[in-house]
Amino acid sequence: MFGFLKRKKFPAVIHFTHAKAGSTWIDGILRELFGKRVKPRFWSSPDFDGAAGCVFPSVFMVRDEAMAVPEVQAAKRFFVLRDLRDTLISRYFSIRDSHKPDPAGKIEAMRARLRDLTVEDGLMEVMGDAGMETTARIQRSWMGSGEIVLRYEDLIVDDASLFSDLFVEKLGLPVTEAEVVRAVISQRFDTVYGRKPGEEDVMSHGRKGISGDWKNHFTRRLAEHFHSIYGELLKGADYERDAAWVMALQG
């Protein structure tokens, strides 16, 4: 496969996304398919010089900022989003338990703070931090933009079919459906982490690998506050039609 890829030319491919939307998982699939053509993960503002023929995984950028770069305009692009409620839950547990410390000590300071709070109060605090605001801003910028937008929740249910359609049909990349399926299978949650999706390990980067976990942690108080800030994003991404989900929660 890689011999063919070395001969075959194609534009840059950029995977835009936001934190806690399966970026590590998709990075693994891209590396299985494209090997050394895949650049290191930059998260934001990567150097796109000489971008043609390269694959950029896990780029966290607002669309307008990204599209101001000529190499991005010429690239094949797709965006992956996740339900912001599950993004919040994943971000909370990552900061509290499993995220690697950063040089500035911000993660450790926030971790100590979260461990002094109840889960509900900790989630309330993370909901209002700059990281969630950035995630929401990125999501908002890509939705309704006419770009290829995929939902994490759909991908984990029908991974082989949706990734094959993305890479082979929509993006027209030099890979076959069989190659995509093999790459997807090699990166599934149970293969990588040795657990079934839903079996929790709070100290692992792959804590659960499921969607809808927010239902196990949201209270009415959390939901009301979340809806007041991010309700329009849930509606815009077709996760909810109105505030009925808030009223359905107890406590």
C-alpha cells in the first residue's frame, strides 16, 4: 500500500476537530493508512508549508482562522465534532485523573481544585473554563459552513462504513475500502485499550469510549446552566431540538 501512496500525489488532508472528540483514535487510523505522510499532532496553528501530500491530524482551529491560510484552502478537509455534554464529561475526568501534567503546572493546579469539589461542582467549574469556551467556538465556526462535518457519535457506531465513505468517496484519497476497514479495525477501542467500550478506567486516556455518558453525571442544575450557555450548539448539531432534555433530568 505505502509504495502506491509514495507514487500517488494528492493534496494535503486536514482533520479539523476539537478536544475530546476522538482525535487520538482518528490519528491512529490516519497513521495506519498514510504512515510517514502523517504529520505530528499540532492541535492549533500548524506549519502548513509544503503541505501537499501530507496529512495533518487533530488540528484545533476556528474555521475562519484556518481558511485564512492558502494551504488550507487548497487542502481536502473534514471536521469531527462531539456532543458538548460528553465533551465536558471527558474533559472533567481527564483533568481530574489522567491528563499529563503541563510545564506551567496548570493541569496539576486544576486537578487539585477538582479533587476538592464534588463531581457536580467540579463539572460546573469546568463548564465555565476557557477550554470549554474554545471548544464551543471551534464547533460553532464549522457547523453550517458547507464543510464535511462528521459526528463522533455516528463514527463509533458505524466506523468502517463512514470512514470508508469519507476517505474513498468524499475525499477521493488513494486508499481502498478494504484498506480503510483494516485500519479502522486495528484502532477500535477494545483493540487499543483491551476493554469493551463502556468499561471505565478513569486513569486511561480512553476512559470509556462511548457516547451519552453525560446522562450518568448531569443533574438538573448542571443541565439548566449548560443549556443557558450552549443550548444553541446542541440544537445546531442536531443533538437536541429544544430544552426538553433538561426537564427530563431529576435532582
